Amino acid sequence: MQRYRARRLAFARLAPSSAIALPRPPRRASARSSRPLSGLAVAAGSFARAIRAHRRVRIALLVALVAVPLAFGGWRWLRTSSLVSVDRVRVTGVHGPDAAQ
């Protein structure tokens, strides 16, 4: 069975009078500036620009995204492993009637 491979997008085959084929109206430049940006949006935008502009920041972020879950999982595994478990406890220097307990 031979596969059919589409060479053009489905939207390119539509008739020019179709509603999808109509050009979009241009955006107004003042529409964005009329809305005040929150501090979080400004911080996110500057963070995104820093990531795009600096290769070392991207590498550091990728290393952090990999290292933090691995370190947390390793800590959880080590905490419950028999490598650091306590088998016997001996208390010395206790006096009085409850010393045996």
C-alpha cells in the first residue's frame, strides 16, 4: 500500500472567498501600550529575554532543572536506605527508677 503525502497545507487548497482565507486586520500599536503590565509580567519578560540572549543562563537553567529532582530523589533514597539506618541504640549515664526503660 502506497502512502499519500500531502504537498500543500489544507488551508492552501481553500477557495479565496473562504472566510479562513481572508487576511487578518492589522493590530493596533496602541492596544498593547494602553494596558498596564503587572510586575510579574515585566519580570517574566525580562527573564525570557535573558534566557534567549545568554547561552550560559540557558545551560545553568537546564542543569538546575535536571540536578534538583535528582538531588531530591537521591536524598529521599539515602534517608530510607539501610546504609544510614540505626539498628541498636545504647544509652549510658542514666540513673533512677526508670533507667531500665
